[in-house]
Amino acid sequence: GFPIFKLLMVPGLGSILPYFSPRIATAGSVKRAYGDGARVSEELIDRYDRLNRRRGNMQALRDRISQVNDAEGWELARSVKQPVLLLWGERDRVTPVTMADDFLAMMPQANLVVLPGLGHVPMEEDPKASLEPVAKFLMHSGW
């Protein structure tokens, strides 16, 4: 799992965590977010590390994690009537592909594309593989 997410939810800790979060923790999180950790470069780890340390970023992440249990957010998803593309990495360990069933139940107009071998950020891990289903979806949905 991602222990950083649990730490972020501890009151007061989320705001100071960037000052004590070692780069090695960032590297581990990024590698776990990718389906293939070998694709993670030192440059990418540096970029994530800088982003983690930006003022307000940890609070924004904490707020986002809180939304997962927010009934209002789920109701909002249910209200979407437009075509939806769910692009999911087969090896997503943050939001496992098994959760796609919940989204498909809420949004019957959704189309699910599972990208083999990719993780939580498929569009970053393999932009070309991610672009193909997006382009196809846009062409067929009238956009």
C-alpha cells in the first residue's frame, strides 16, 4: 500500500510532512504508482519530490484523499449523463482495477479501457498507449 496516505490523514502531520519526507520515500511511492517501477527515472523522482515539497500540495492531497469517502462526490459521479472514459492501469495499486466495477455501476454510460502492465498514472507511464483509447473515445463520442 501507500503508507504516506495514512500519515497524511493524521491531524497536523499533513502540513509538516513535506519537511521531513525523505526523497527515498518519494522514490518508493512513485515506483509503486507505476506498473513497472523500472520506468521511473531519477529525474522523475526529483520532479515528484519538488512537487511534494511545494506549499499547499500536501494539504491538497489530503483533501483529495478525504473526498474518496465523501458521499456528495459519489452522488455527483452518478449524476453524469455524458459519455465517460475510464482509463485504468492494470497494475494500479493505488486504485485497483477491481474498483472499476463501482464506477461502471454508477455510470452505465462509461467505457472502461484497462491498459496492460501500467499503473496508477498510465498517461505518464506510457503516453502513447494512453492516447490511443482517448483519441478513439473522443472521435466516437461526438467531441
